Amino acid sequence: MSTTPSRVFVARLVGLPIFDPQGDQVGKVRDLVVALRTEANQPRVLGLVAEVFGRRRIFVPMTRVTNIDAGQVYTTGLLNMRRFQQRPTETLVIGQMLDRTVRVVGSEVTGEVYDVAMEQARNRDWVLSRIALQEPGRGFRRKGQTHVLEWSEVSGLTRTEDSQGATQLLATLNEMRPADAASVIHDLPKERRSAVIAELDDERLADVLEELPEEDQVEILEHLDSERAADVLEEMSPDDAADLIADLPPETAAQLLELMEPSDAEDVKRLMSYAEHTAGGMMTVEPVILPPDATIAEALAHVRNPDLTTSLAALIYVCRSPLEPPTGRLLGVAHIQRLLREPPSTLVAAALDKTLDPLRPEMGIDAVAAHLAAYNLVAAPVVDEDGRLLGAVTVDDLLDHMLPENWREQAPRTGVRHG
């Protein structure tokens, strides 16, 4: 490990890719596992928690880590793919140490842990050596003083039963993609998860919920007060909100729909009226819809929206008024590749593909899959018997419904060797 930095701050490791000796990525760093002994002895770092295919968590012993570089981690490649199970004697640095309130030994100074550093000892073991903490702020919008201290200069980290905040973990989660943040939240201890959920803003929580397994979604939503649960559902994509509400007890679902904004609730109710594995049950009601007199420049401005998925940005749906589903008659779709080849001032109606047959809401999942595959599509319109646009089915919607419910928990299919 000659090129490995002598000191590594753990919060900066989270999300880094893990590579095998051939340079192939085998996972991402999610946490660090340590053995807490006493406050006088630096904890030994046992290994990394790595996430591999399907959000499966495995344990990577530090003896398998050959190099920690800026932005990446290298291993021997001989990894045991057995699912990680935390032992009672083990502590997770990100999950259980960040945000813990500690005291500086020999003083009255307290603060929250915002990072932890590890170093290699003389015997080549990795140990936790430094604690970065921030004192409580004083005065309006003032941040407290920060300190980076030796492990032995801080007390309170070995009492894992003490209360723990969420500020620093939230900062880490907010820098992650929703799917990665969801994976971290999924594995947090119950009390820690509740503290984090309470502090997430509604929009971010909605993004994370969409990426969590169904049982996690239901558990989290049922522990929110009804008003906040309704607010979070409004921030979710209507199709994801409909799937989640359908998993709730009927009385809870009815109450939340009543509390939601009428327009949002109406979209969700309409989606819930279709059978689950049909085009209607899978579609989103928020595709990019434009009138025929819109210009290509306007269309391209819409698809630049960073909140759009790649599949939703691939097609523009051109309809008669009204432009909210169910719209007026669907006139055709415009493919993003075609729009990029046309002058920006051209009307989008001049670039329409009118040959694409739309889906009907009652079409089953196999028929939808065959349609997308036959025409090499990543999305397709869904219309009613009058040709009005109801929504669009995207390939990611299709995969969500075709994969088994527990696909995130299945064994990975990677080239990583078992060791």
C-alpha cells in the first residue's frame, strides 16, 4: 500500500468505486466496520461494507484492500459474496458514529462527530486515529468551532446506546444519487433510520422512497404523521405513489388520498384504477407533452430538465389541447435524435413520427415488452379509445414490474470470484 495516503477520512470513502486487480469495478464503498475496544485504545478497522450488484451488501476485509487512492479503492479481487451481517461486537462508522455527541477529555467542550480518520499502524493494521467534531453553533446561523482530535482525546464514542443526531449523515446522503442514499438508509438501525427520515426534506424523502423496497416504503410512510405522509406522496411520481398507496391498508390509503392536493390525488386514483401488470398500471402521467405549434427549441428546453429520466426525455408527445392527461388527441411523437437534427425554429409538428402505434391501457406486460422490443423504444404512449394521451410507459417502468419483487436481494451476477 505504498501509494495509499497515510490518513484517510472515512466520510470521503463513501460511494467510491471498488476495483479488482484487472481494473473492473466490483462495487462501491458504503461503510467502514470497526471493533470498538476502549476509549484509550484506537479501534481496529476490520473492513469495508461494499455494495455490489442488486444493492447486495458484502464484507471486504481490510486484508483484501491493496490500495486506497483518491477516488477509488483496489482489492485483491478474491471477495466472499456472502451477505454482510453485522455482529454485536462490530460498529459501523457512518451508520453509528457520525453525528454522535462526544466530549473533549479534560474539558466541558462537546460536539457532534462529522468525520473520522483511519491510519495504518506499525503492525500494518488499520485503526481509527482522529475524530473530527463540531461544537454547537452559537448565535444566529453561526456554525460552531471544529476540532480534529486524537482518538484518546475524545470520550463518548464507545457508548453506542447514547442518542445520535443526523446532521452529518444527511450531508453525506444529500450528495448521493437517490438509489445510493436509499441503499444506505435501508441498512441503518431502526432508531438511526427514523432520525434521518425525520430530517430529510419532503422532496428528497420522496426520491429516496421511490428507490426503496416496498416493505421499507410502507414502514416509513406508516411512521410519518398523516399530513407529512401526504406531502411526501405529492412529491413522488404519480405512478410510484399509486404503487405505494396500493400497498397500504385501505383506511390509511383513503385518508392519505383525502389529504393530498386534489389534482395529485386524482392522478394517483386514475393510475390505481388499472390492473397492476398492464400498460395503464405501469405508465407515468408526467411525460413531456407539447402542442403542435411548439418549436423544436422549446421541446429541447423541456427535455433538458435534469429531473427527467433518460427514457422520459427520449420522446416528446404532441397533442391537441388540453395538455394534461387525458389530453386532446395524440398527434404523434417526436424522437429526441430527430429533434437534434432539425433547426431550432422549426415547429415540432414537422418532426413527428406518426407511424408509431400507441399502447392501450389494458395491454398486458408481455405485450408492452414485445412492443418496446419490436420497435427499439425506451418509451411509448398510452391512449384511450378516443386517441387521447393517458400517459407513457418507459422501459424502466417495465423493468420494475417484470423483475421479481425481491430482485434487489438476489445474489449478484458479477465476475467477482468467491473467496
